[in-house]
Amino acid sequence: MTEDEINPVDEHRRWTQELKLAQDEDKKWQKRGDKIVKRYRDERQGWSDSGKRYNILWANIQTMLPALYGRTPRAQVERRWKDKDPVGRTASVILERALQYEIDHYGDFDNTNKHAVLDRLLPGRGTAWVRFETKEVAEAEVIEEPVEDVMGEQPDMTYECTPTDYVFWKDFRCSPARTWDEVVWVARRIYMSRADGVKRFGEDFKEVPLAHEPIGLDDLSKTGASQAEQESLKKAIVWEIWSKNDKRVYWIAEGHTKMLDSKEDPYGLDNFWPCPKPLFATQTTDTLVPVPDYALYQDQAEEIDMLTQRIGMLTEALKVVGVYDASQPAIARMLNEGVNNTLIGVDSWAAFGEKGGLKGTVDFLPLDQVVNALTHCYTAREQAKQVVYEV
């Protein structure tokens, strides 16, 4: 498909429908993912929600995360065949050093992998995205004078890099498919300000609605922020779509009626995609929608929460309480005043002795049953935790 054959309105409508189908495919999974993230963060309704919990999800993630991604990897480039090929060996060294420089010099690679692994462990899908950038280098940034080539021409003063972007798990979509090999397009959502959009897509971007509003924007008007200041914080929602069938990349904006831009395959990669296969949790061969790990042991986690709640209630009940003969106020003084080495006088000593003395006028709540129940709850919780580890 050439540029002249592309209808911006039709392509926008087509990709809007494609994205809607992919959203419907992920709807239930995203709703479940939101609940899991809130559980991991231990977010509650309010201070009134005083139910005690045992956040085993957080404990598991904190154990597995460093095990899956503990440190920044080292780049390694090798020749396929170990024959005598000085050119191939030199090329491998150059590629390896270039990759290692990008990994060490910039923090995006390390941060992206950490975020992607965390998304894999929580909602069940982690995604990274690679870009290729070419930047003009100012003369002030050049340490040495550029050397002329054999033709006597100055080389281009450009800087090339490959940033690695983390894609939030809700901002990635792909065509509904049963396996990754059947996917025909992938897309990611980008939030762009008016200035960035005009710089990238031209003056037509001024017609794109700023559909994304940051949380708390409405409250800014109460603090005296002007309408212009509030508008500057809004952003447009842009989708970058890579279609393998067309070998093209499309950009559309939500709420707009025309496609923003389209380009032919910009990188020429073997698999076309600018992103690797996402990190998926449990999958089956009938859908790409993953099953989060927490969903497989949530019943046991709820059982642990229930036992933790009971342990808390029994612990609160584990205190010395009892009743005493109201006609003997000295008994109350002995317990409440906390006196040491002091004798307290008792009126009507004869009557006090007839009632059995101290044992006959005070009766405490028996704690042996509470302690026994508390011990069994602790044992049951440890057994439930062991079931989670086996799962």
C-alpha cells in the first residue's frame, strides 16, 4: 500500500475498531489485574477497614523479583561459527561494546526490565519497546575535531541510540490471537502534550482533543490555577500501531477523525516488531490473555487472611479480666492501683473469710481455651502458607 492509496479517515476508523476489539479481549483481565495490584499495595477502603491481613502476595513478589532479575545483564555477541574470520570477530566486538555502552550509560534498559518483570508477576504481562533515535550533535559536544574521510568531506555529526521504553500493562494491545505467532499487529498508547504533538505530527495536531486528564486536575481550580494552566497539563492519547500484514506503522489519536501519520517499515527487522514477545504468565493455546499467578492461589491467600483476622481477635481477647464481689472494694484497689508491698484493709474480715477469702470474691476469665484456639490458628495458618508455596 502506497502513501497515495491510504485514506486517513478510513484508516483511522479501521484501527479504532481493531483497538476496540483488543480492548474487549483484555477487559476482564485488566479488571482482575487492578484488584491484584491493589492487593499488592494493600490499598484499603479507609481507616474503617481495620481487618487484619497477611500480605503473602507482597512477600512472594519481593522474593521472586530479585530472583528473576537481580542485576543488569552483560551484553554478549558471538559469531555463529568459530572459524578464522578476523572481520567477523572484530564486528562482534564492536557490536558487543556498543550494546554494553548503551546498557551501562543509560538507565532505561535496566528500569524497563525491572518494571516488565514486576508486571509479569502481578497482572501477568510485561512489555518492553525499543526505539531507534538519531540526534544531531552540536559542535560544542564534540571533544575532538572531526576527521575528514578519504574524499575530503566532513562526516555527519549525528548521534544514534536505541532507547528502551517500558510499556505499562494497560497501554499495550495486540490483535486477538491464540498464540503469539498468530499476532498480526501490536500497539502501544502514548500520552503527548500539545507542543510535543505539533513537533512530531505538524500543525494538524492542534485539532486533536486532549482526552487525558491527570488525577486531581479538577482540584487545581480551587487553588487558583487558571484555565490555561489546567489545559497545559492535559495530554492527547495517541496509539502507535505496527501492522505486520501491511509492513507499515500507523499513528492515530483518540477522539480524532483522521489518521495522524503512517510510515513504511522503518527498521527492517527480521520479525518486524519493535518489541519482543511480552513476558506472559500462565497461558493456554486458545487465547493470549494470561492468567496472573495470584489468581492460582487466591483462595489460599484469602484463607490466610481469614486466619490472620481470627488471630488478631483472639489476641485482643487474651487479657486478664474477671469479676469481683462489689461489696469488697478493696479487691478492686488491689488490682487497679498496682500497689507493691502494701496491705489493704478489709472491712468485716469475718464475713470476708466466710466467703472463701480472695478466692471466693474474685473470678477471672479462663484463658486456657483462648490460648488453645490461638495456638491452633497459628498452626492452621502455617499449613495454609505451606500450601501456597506448593502451588
